[in-house]
Amino acid sequence: MIKIQEQPKKWKTKNSRPKVANKIDNLEKYDVVMVGFPIWWNIAPTIVNTFLEQHDFSGKIVIPFATSGSSGSEEADNYLKPSCKGANFKPSKRFDVDVKKDDIEKWVKSLL
């Protein structure tokens, strides 16, 4: 899991690729991968692209979800999808920053 709290200024360009400290070694075990992030300036933090680009998502389902106070997630999807080539990339689910746990659980159950 990548913890994202505050966006460094160097991450403000859509083409930046900050380093991820650890790679997931056993990703091949999973058929479905859920990727969560805050939306900054209409896109996911670019470290999320770095994470996606350093793993092979071929044949996997990738389900993004995000929090945002006002921005939609469509533009974020447009920048993330090319970073996980070969994946079945689903449209992201956007939650308000004050989302309730019950709402998240209901959404996750709707995916099953």
C-alpha cells in the first residue's frame, strides 16, 4: 500500500514518475486489484502511475477508486488506464472526502 498524504510540488506534472519504495512481489496471485487514491488537480497522484507501470496487470481486472472534494474521476481514469497495459480497467468510483464506511462497504459488495 502506498500512503499519500500531501502532494509534493514535484508531482504536479502529469508526466512525473516518483519512485515507489516497494514493489509487490506476489501480484500474480490476484485476478482483481483495487487501486485507491485522492484526486489532485483532476488526476491521481503520479506515484499511482509509477506503481501501475512497474507491475504486470495483463489479464487482471483493475478497479480504481478515489476521494475528492469536487473533482470527478474521469480525467484520472484517462491518465491511469495507459499505465496498466493489458488490464481490464474499470471506470473508477469517486467518493466524497467525507464518505461513510457503510457507503464503501455497499459499493464493494456491489462488485461481487
